[in-house]
Amino acid sequence: MRKIKKNDDVIVIAGKDRGNRGNVLRVLGDRLLVSGVNMVKKHQKPNPVKGLTGGIVAMEISIHASNVAIYNAASKKADRVGVKMLEDGRKMRVFKSSGEVIDA
């Protein structure tokens, strides 16, 4: 079971964007694409077939999963993720600090 999934609210704990928060857009193996984090400027050629104009565009690039932590809204801090087994055999992700279920 993955510790961090798509649409999770995460906070960056290491790197140039330390302290920034965002939602996970995609999970790419051990790397994550997080909205508004690790922004770079890319020179883009125009593509009339796709309707893209050329120029310099700002876009997110992936960040390693070890540099982010899941954001606990109750404590307003970064938290670690644990896995708890239920009686019926299902696994649930929980916050390590409080034991609350992350997603029901």
C-alpha cells in the first residue's frame, strides 16, 4: 500500500520549496508531481495542431517522495503515515501522531 496517493495534501520537508503545500497530481514510481511545487520555466515551441502557442511556460516537475510528507490538517503540521489492519482484513492509512484515518 502506498503511503502517499493522488490528491493527498502534502508539504515539502526538504529542498528549495521547503514549507510549500500542494496536492499530488500524479504518482510516478518514487517521484510525485505536486501542484505549485518545484516550478521550472520551459521554452515551448508552438504546435498549431494542439493549439499551443510558443513561449516560456511555467510548469511543475517531479519531486522525490522522500522530500514530502503528508499534511495533517488537525495539527497543521507534517505527519508520517502508518497502516492499520481492520477486522475484515482491509488496510487503512492512518496518521502516526494521532491514529486518525486519513481517508475513509
